[in-house]
Amino acid sequence: MTRQHNPQDLIDLFEHTFGAEYQTKLVNDGDEPIYLPADETTPYNRIIFAHGYYASAFHEISHWCVAGAERRKLVDFGYWYCPDGRSAEKQAEFEVVEIKPQAFDWLFSVASGFPFNVSCDNLNGDLELDRVAFQRKVHAQVVDYLTNGLPERPARFIQALQGFYKTKPLSIEDFPYPEYPE
């Protein structure tokens, strides 16, 4: 790591990379992350991340990278969110929609020299979470992106992160296959 990981740096990088073109700002302003499209009081879209957490900023940027133009017109991209305490069925649905965003999280983390931790986001659920199995699905998506190409917005953000943090180009070897602890 060549620089400290300061959320303001992500705000500035995002603004420089996407601000004018997408009329979108990354905002450190809240207890709960949310995406808010422009409205009558705010002339730009806001990606709000929680508590100033660097990882929260990455995760919200990741969801923005997944969302298409129509979804970016909707509060929180029109996604459903089932709160912590999900059943096994709801947890499985959650993990399906989280694979791509968490793959971007992992790519952004490596591009900036920041540690990545997969999130099952169900601390109060009454089921045993298999974090390794979920991370393996995220890993497969990362490998697919590195093999077949990244979408334009995450690719641009990765380039911005690599330029700022002076990290090397990403390779599959940077993303170890998740193993179960012994």
C-alpha cells in the first residue's frame, strides 16, 4: 500500500472519473447506504455510503456499476432489500443479486491495495452461512470479468484506482481461490 485509504480520495476519484458525464456524486453522509437519483432539490444523483467506511463506498459504487440507465433513475436502483435476519430462501436470493457487485468490490479492493471481505450481510439470521461457498461464486465472477472483459464503468474506476494507488494491472493470481479453514 502506497497511500492511506481515505474515503475522501474515493469521492474525489469518483467525481473526476464520472461526475460530469453521469451527473453523479459519491457522498459520505449517512448511517445507511442508499442511491438517490436527482430530484427537484438536488440536481445530481447521489451514491451515499455509510459511516465514512471505505468498503461501504466501494460497495455502493459497485451497485451503481451494475445498474443500467433506467435503474439509475430509481431510488436504490429499484432493488428489493430484505433486512438482516433473512431465511435460507431469502439469503439465497440475496446472494444471487450480490455476486456481481461483490465481484466489483473485490476488483476495486485489489486495484487500491485495500483488503476485501465478502459480505453475506445476515448477522441475525437463524441459519449457518457458508461464506466460503458464496465467495467462490464471487471469485468465479471475478475470473469471468478478468478473462472476458469488464464493463466500461468498473473498468474506468479500476484504472482510476490503479493510477492513484500506483498498483499493478489486475491478474487472476491476485484473487486467491477461497478455501475452507482447516
